[in-house]
Amino acid sequence: MNKKKPQLIVALDVNTLAEVRELLDKLKDSVEIFKVGSQLFTACGPAVVRFIEAQGKKVFLDLKYHDIPNTVGRAVEAAVGLSVALERSQDYFNRQMPKSRGLFMFTVHTAGGMEMLKAAVEAARKKAAESRLAKPLIVGVTVLTSAEKKDNILASVLKRAEMAKAADLDGIVASCEEASFLRKQFGPDLVIVTPGIRPQGSEAQDQKRVATPRVAVQSGSDYLVVGRPIIRAPDPFQAAQAILAEMGA
């Protein structure tokens, strides 16, 4: 059983900086890590990552890099250097220095293959060393939690997890249904990030393989990603507190 203290990540699946600012104001006393996915990154660009870091919070950049190795390597270099770019700019949008320097974690898609994964790891290490930053955690996406339940999903996830481990990634993204098997297979050092978390009584919506916070923790997940149940709640702070309580965090 995984003994590391589980942590909550709130997915900022919104379209504007104003919404981000409002959510951070409401959640700053209970949440340390925020996910920036393709929706928010497309809407607001790299500036939103710098804004979150300037508030002293950690960023999980979930862009699921998947391309030829060279392209992914260069994208990873740019991502790792986002805070450094801010420090060297005179950007009026956010002139204060980030309090949390550098990404905390980012995703690559394991479907890109071994060579691509290794390129991402090498690029992250090189850029972090050059910029005197801690290397972000790199986690590989296996099978999306929106995928239909099939008999071969576990086998696919395990195979991709083995490839991620061989490429020296820090961990993987997987549903709660696979987390317990992964923990037994790879032990306590593999970072497991689990999306599709739904508090008891919540609707699954477009997710197919979901779990409650308590079950996810019991299955060995390290980081639980929650979006709509918190950001669309009448009181996001209370919603986050309830999930943290169920996690035992």
C-alpha cells in the first residue's frame, strides 16, 4: 500500500484569467497544486502558468505532449523555462517574480513511444539544470479515464507504464481501477496521478472510469485530480474541504 500522503490537484478548466484569479482566491488556503490543461492554456497562454506560480502555487501542466521526439523535446524545454522567461521579461501582465519557480509536474502521452518519452526526460533535465530549477515530475498518460471500460485496458495500462518506467519518467496518469495493480507492480516510488475523481453522489458526466476520493487513496493514488465537482460547486472552498476530508489529507 502506498504510504505517501495523497494530494489534491484542482483542474482549472475555465477560459479566463478572471476565473482563475477568483478560484485561487477561494482555494488558496486549502489547495497547493492547480492543473492547467489544454482549455485554459489555449485560452490564456503561458501567462496563466506564470500567474499561478506568482501566487506561490504549484502548476501541473497537462498538455499531454505527443509528437515526434524533437518537437516534444523543444516543447518541454519551453515549458520548463516558463518561469525563467518571466523573470527576464518586463511583462506588465505580471511583474512580480514567481514564488514557486518552475513547473511542478507535466504530462506526456505514452502513445508517443519510447524515443519520444526519453526525449522529454532529457530535455527536462537539461533545461532544469541550465536554469537552476528542480526538474518537474514527468508523468505519462496511459489510457484516458473517458475511455469505455474494456477487458484489455489493464493490460494496455501496464504495458505503457512499463515503457514509462523504462524511459525514466517519474510516474503515470491512470484511473483508480488500474492504480492498485500498478502500485503492486511498481512499488511505492512510481507517482500515480488519478483523474476522474467524483465525490460520493456526484455525476460521472463524460468520465467512464471514476472513483471516490477515498477509494482512489486506498488504491494507491498519489495525486487526485478534481475539476468540475470543485470549480462548479456553489462553494468551491467547501467542496475542496469535503474532498480533502474524504482523502484523509
